[in-house]
Amino acid sequence: MCQVLVEILPFAQETAHRAGGILMDYYGQSHQIEHKSPGDVVTEADKASERFVTQRIQEAYPDHAVLGEEFGLSSANSSYCWAIDPLDGTANYAKHFPIFAVSIALLQNGEPILGVVYEPVTNRTFSAVTGHGATLNGTPISVNSNHEISPDGLFSFSSRNMKSRLPFMQHISKGRNLGSAALHLCSVAAGYMDGSLDLGTKLWDVAAGAVILQEAGGKVTHPSGNALFPLQPNDPAYASGVVAFLATNGKIHQQCVGLIDGSS
Ligand code: IPD
Ligand code: CA
Ligand code: CA
């Protein structure tokens, strides 16, 4: 592993663990909930977690840019950019439904190269660095070996914007929605799920899980099959633009792309 990443991965893991601790401190209490838009809530825990993560990164790596869901992009102009979702699964969290995660990624020249997704309730840490495999709590993980969409394969969707994909969804008999895109990507990486489709996600939802999934042997692209990365410096993803994704175990990717195209 390159020296920079040897140092950065434990830093990112500890940061995610401590941010998860902040989420657990607030969890189960009555939250101040604000609506960013109809159906899109934010709690004080989202903000406290992001403040902590951003501050830690800025202290350790002052030259790096930081993009967080709640406070946007720092002004630092750097080939390195962190993409942070301080609480992925806020709608679950706000209702005391215990499925949510912290997601932290590092991109270099628009390509995610390091990802950590931490689920504090189960104390599960998914991690990866490009070229060095993916792990769950330190144990290597890999995608499953299903070669086609099968009646017993699990496949996750978000519920948002999915009406246009109904024909594709009819090929999936065991659709799931955990309410956290980062955990969907990690669930494909760990082999629990065959795939995941989300049309409303942003860079901070996707970047960490994308590295973890690719390092576990899977594939993540735009639902059209086009590459998501590298991002150009002026890509709208850095300004909260949508980064829709299709994530699979790799083997069923083309089959999914074909069916999704056919259902547009
Ligand atoms: C949301 C979750 C959800 C996905 C949405 C995201 P949030 O993130 O990841 O699964 O479908 O597009 O916005 O708001 O809980 O951080
Ligand atoms: Ca999110
Ligand atoms: Ca969030």
C-alpha cells in the first residue's frame, strides 16, 4: 500500500468511528429536525458529525478539499478531495430505526481511492483502498458469484425516482431498501446483495461505497453503464449534483444495464 494511504486509512477509520460515536450519543433522543426540502430531513446529529469530521480532516490535511453533505465544499483547491456523508440514513435515524452509517471517501483527481463506511449500531466497518482489496472489520470481503439476475437474489433500490424504472424492477423479486445508499453498496461488496440501483444519490453517498465495492470485485457505473469516475474538476457532483448509480457484483452488470435501457 502506498505510504500516504497507509497513514490515511487508519485516520479515516478512526474519524468514522468517532463520528459514529457522536451519532450514538444523540440517537434515541428527541431531535431538532429541520426539513431541507419536502421529505429530506436533517438533524443536529448530522451537523455535529460533519463538523467533527471536517475539522479533523482540515487539521490533519489542511491542503485537502472537503465536501460534506451539510456544509458543502471547502474552498481548498487540491487534487485531493474528501467526500463525507456524516449520517447516511437520516430518515431512519430520525425515527429511531437503527440502520444508518457514516461514509468517508478520499478522491484523488476525481477518482475515489479510499473509502470507509461505518455502521455504529452493529459496529461494522467496511474499508478499502484502491488496489488493496476491501475488508469488513479487517476481514477481506468479496462480491457473490451469481451470474444472472435470479429469483432469490437480493437487490436494493431507493424509492425515490423509481417509477420510470418499474419495468426493470419487475425482474427483481427480492427488492430491498435499507434507507442508506452507502450500506447498499457495502451489501453488494460483502456478497449479501447482487446489486443496487439509486437515481437520487449525491457524491457523498456513493464515493466511499464505490471504492469498497470495486475492491471487493464489483462494479459501479451510471445506470446507463457509463463510467462515474474520474470526475472533471468542474463536475456538478462537487456542487451537490446527482450521482445516480448502478452497482452490482460485476457479473450481472451488463444484464442490468440492458434491462434498464430497455425500460427507459
Ligand atoms: C439518502 C440515503 C438513501 C438514498 C438517498 C440519500 P441521507 O441519504 O442514502 O438511501 O436513496 O438518495 O439521499 O439523506 O440519509 O444522507
Ligand atoms: Ca446520504
Ligand atoms: Ca446524510
